[in-house]
Amino acid sequence: MSRVTLHRIEAGNPSVTIGAYSNVAAALGLHLVVPILDAPGAEPETITVGDYPGLRTLAWQTDAGTSITETEALNLYERGWRDLDRETLTDQEKAFIQHLADTYSKGRLFV
């Protein structure tokens, strides 16, 4: 391992690969354990893109009948928030966005 990589690890640089961390841990006689924060459970909730006009504009490259998970919908809303015309959102879609924020983001959108 290079000195530069070791220095980056010591500095907490996010560009260092997990393999480099694993090598350092092994050299120190430690085991690197990465916990699974959200263990897979039941099937994730899915929605149809075309049911929400704002989401449909954000996912313009997909068919209106495409099913996506709620977390994928949340990601689309968060990434496209500044391009979304919030004045035209229906009450149903506003409630859905709030549901996504409450369920997956502790009540806040990361926009």
C-alpha cells in the first residue's frame, strides 16, 4: 500500500476503497465488519409512475405504466425537486411525497 493511500485513510478521505481499509485492518490483526443496516424484509412497496403527474415528468424516460419502488420514487423527487413544478402537484401527490419523506427520510426531503 502506498504512503499516499495510508495518509488518506488516516485523514478519513472518502476516496479510499473499502479494500484498502480491509488491508489495513488485516495488517493490524483486526476484522473489518460492515453491518447491514436495513435487512431485506418483505417485498418493497411499489407504485405506478403514471399515477403521479409530477413523478411522471421526472421519470420522463419511462412508460407511464412502469412500477417502481417507493424508495426509487423518493430518489426521483429528491434529485428532480428544483425542476418540479410544485404549483401543479395534486393533493394526492403532495400527500404521497410527505408519506415518502415520513417513511424513509425522517420527515424531510433531502433537496
